[in-house]
Amino acid sequence: MPDNPRTYDYIIAGAGAAGLSLLCYLLEQEPLRNKRILLLDRDAKQSNDRTWCFWQTEDSPFESCLKSKWSALYFHSPTFSKLLDIRPYQYKMLDSLAFYQHCLGLLKKHPNVEFRQEDIVRVEPNGVVHGKQGVYQAQYVFNSAFFQIKKLPKKHYMVQHFKGIFIKTPQLVFNPSEPTLMDFRVEQHHDCRFMYVLPTNAHEALVEYTGFSETELPQEAYDQELKAYLRDFLHLTEYQITHEESGIIPMTDAPFPKKLSERVINIGTAGGATKASTGYTFSFIQRQCSAIARNLVQGKEPLAGQGAGFNKFGLYDSIFLRVLLEKKQEPRQVFHDLFSKLPAPLILKFLNEETSFWEDFRIMNAVEKSIFLPAALKESLHV
């Protein structure tokens, strides 16, 4: 044990979407508001470094941080295009800088919460966190800063990789009430690739090129595809790029350990909150972190009640990843089948892991059975 570590009730290692969301849920609970909480991150969180998108029927705790939200979304494939009503869902676009400012602004009201800009070196099972500037200890450490993806047999490994550009045009170009969730009319290159277009007003939009594949692309490939899409589909020749962002998100059914020990709990992607078949994370972080806060209020272990029983959605994710990797059907055809045959709210409900078995059957009935049934059989037999 290090000499005289600084002690806290909770340490949150990593101040990204998971760490800051957990902080907000902890402070919402009156019995937890006086807990000594330390937030650690190497970054000061003073820049708009990413954009999170998600859908939900209710208001988010972070409604004030939203850049835009929509009740309808375009889907495009080579043979199907439609503006889809997604109500009762709303698709929401969250500005990271506004999110950081909102969450860190809570520190002014809660002097028992401390934020330290610190490089975390390691987290020990006994709740001790070593940083370059100090050593810290807590009853519970909530870790989103460190994770490893183990290569295991009979598991599937892909990534969601993307580059997005925020553009501003001199002309009135965009309808801010009609974003594009997926545009599969772009060249697929034997992968699964599509565009997002999320307009915030008539002059400005986020245009993002996204792929699901085993590896990311060279940087110039994203730039070429974005430039071609702006020219060929949006018919833009004049525009200013005001901001860029890119990233890689794991898509794998390999298990992420929920905890490193009884005192070190993994959250966010580190704790398995990233959905294997889509890469979406933000909504699942909210469920995970709100459940942790409720458990702590009730005097339970942080992860009590989470992950119990058969996970049917985990099986569905594994089947879909297998279909993507086997490439016996063009991946965009899967999305075409879903969005052309089913109500969009049902698809979003399924991807949010909220559907019943009957609703799951409707989803399964929409896709190509000659492709999905053999994949499902192989998964059930662990082939």
C-alpha cells in the first residue's frame, strides 16, 4: 500500500461519456451527494472533440447539451429511399463540449467533488489508482480509462470506423428537419459503408463517412469518399469545413469484464456498454450508470442485478457480426430489408434492446433467412 494516498468514497477514472454520466447520476441521488468523489482524466475537457448520437422516447438528462434532435430520418439504399417517421423516438445529437461544461459545472455546486487533470498509470484491484502526479484510493473505482479486447476463439471482431466533417455552405442547402441516418448509395468496396448527414440549420451539417469492417481505412480514403459524396449526392462545390472528428469503436462479441475486482468496476466501453452489432454506446452508458447509482443508494454492490440471465440480444449481435464477416450477402442489403419492410420505430426499439420475442420475430422475418438461419445455427453450436 502506498504511503498516505488521498482517500475518497468514489474515484471515476476517465472523464468521457461514461465517467461524466456516472458523476451526474451519482449527484442526482440525495444520499450520495455528500460522498467524496474524485474525477481523473488526462484531458481538461475544454474542447468539442466528439459528437454522440442516440435515440430515445423520453427526455435525456442532457437535453440542454443537445445540438439538434429529429423525429424523422432518411434512409437510402440503391433501390429504396424514404423519410421515415421514428416517433415516439427522437434521434438526438449531443455536443461534447456542452456536455463537458454541463457535467463539470456541477463541481461548483458540490465542493466534495474534485476534478484532477492527471495521467492515470494503473488501477490496482484494491481500489488504489496511480497517477503521474499522485496516488489515490477509494471504496470503489469506476474505470473507463483502461480496457483490453482479448482475442478469443469463436468470437467475432470488427470495428466501426468513421470520419465526420462539419461543413458550412454559403447557400441554403439543408432541410434541418430531414437528416439522413444511413445512405448506402455510396460504393461499398466489399464492406459495409454509409453516410450520415445531420443538418443543424439550412447552412450547416455534420457529414460523416462510416464503415463496419475488420480494420479502419487510410486517412485519405475517408477524405476522398467525403469529397465525392458532397459533390455527387449533395451537389456541393462551395463549402467550408469548420470541424473534423474521427474514431474507431470496437464491434465484438468478445466479453468485456464488468469489473476488475470487487472494488474496481468497469463502465462505458470498458464495461461492455458498446453494442457489438452497431457500435452505439451512449444510450447503454445511461442505463449502466443510472443502475449503478441506484444500487449504491440501496446499499447494494454497484453491479447488482446487471447481466443476469440469458442475453438474447448478445446472441443476435453475434449472428449479425457473423453475417457481416462471412459476406455471403452484401451487408447493405440487410439494412435495406429492415428499413424497407418494417416500421422504423420497431427497428430502433430492437437496436435499443427493448423488444419482445414477438417483435424480435418480426425483425428476423424481414431479413434473408437463407443467410441468417445458417449463421444462427453456427452460433448456437459455437462453430
